[in-house]
Amino acid sequence: MLQGVVAFRTETNFVLARVPDAPRWFDHLRDAGILVKNLHGWHPSLEHCLRVTVGTPDENDAVIAAVKTIR
């Protein structure tokens, strides 16, 4: 569990998560070579949300490792 992150229930191949600062998280992940969809600004109910597609175990581990370095 990551402090300040809320993951919404889903039955899809992606995770929708509300994070403390979606634009900053998006930039950090992009700079780490990880592409996610920044939904912040699309609709008020998606404020500070990112959509992360479930990948291979190695890809998922890379996302988690990159997120842990966000300050």
C-alpha cells in the first residue's frame, strides 16, 4: 500500500488510482520510461487519477519501483 494512493476496484486489465499529484506522478513515470494515462482534468470525478495497464510481472515491478522513488 502506498501512502496517499487510492486504487479503485476493477475487473479490467488496468488499475485506476487517485494519487496525491497526478501531473507530477505522470511526469516522473514518463521520465522512468513508464507510460500511464493521466486522467487528471478529464472530468471532476477523475481529479488526480492515473490509469495503469496491468503488464507482465517485470513491467508491474518496474511501475512499483518507479512509484516508490516519487517524492
